[in-house]
Amino acid sequence: MEKLIVMADYCCGLFSPTGGMEPEHLGASEEFCARFDAWLARYCEHDDKPPDFDRQSYNEAGRALAHEIQKLVEGEYSVTYRFLLPVDSSTAECEWAEEKLS
């Protein structure tokens, strides 16, 4: 089973072994695509104001979207959510961790 990664980097959001894709390529509804695009936009804007960026709520929203994608592609892909780690005193850079959805 191929791996599908949900991750906001590069403002694409979905990555398969063959590259980035849009949720509509998986048959997602217009409503879902709009919510997914809004989630991506939050990430693309965070560089302008890092201290105000709430990574916890961002990750919660991304994880929820990833679960919806998992239901959409069940049996076709193994879905993984790659999330932003909290910024601590040692780094201001974006760091990512990964969790496979069950």
C-alpha cells in the first residue's frame, strides 16, 4: 500500500510517492477542499508572525483533515500526518514529526 503524507509544507498538502497532489484528485468534496486550502493558507502565512502562530491548534486541525482523507482513501493509501513540533528555546525553525493514522 502506498503512503500518503498530509503535510502543509510547500503549500501543497498531500504527498504520494509520485509527488504532490490536490485533495480533489482523491475525490474530495468542494467543501473539504475549501477547508483544506484554508488550513494550508494558515501555514503559508505563519512566517510573517511566528510568535502568534498556534501550532497546537494548527496540528489539531491538520490531524482532523488527515483523518477525513484516510476515510476517503481507505485501502488505497496508508495515511500519515506530518505535524509541526512546538518551537522551543533551542530553535525557531519549523521542525516536523510524523504519525501514522490508524
